[in-house]
Amino acid sequence: MLKVPPKKKNAKTLLKQITKL
């Protein structure tokens, strides 16, 4: 999580985090 993945992966992670919320 500390590492900065590709922009596509970052967006997907953000979306997943928002979806979890």
C-alpha cells in the first residue's frame, strides 16, 4: 500500500476502497 502502483492500479484500489466504504 505504501508503494505507488501504476495509475490504473491506483485508481482501481481507490475505487475498491470507496466501494468497501
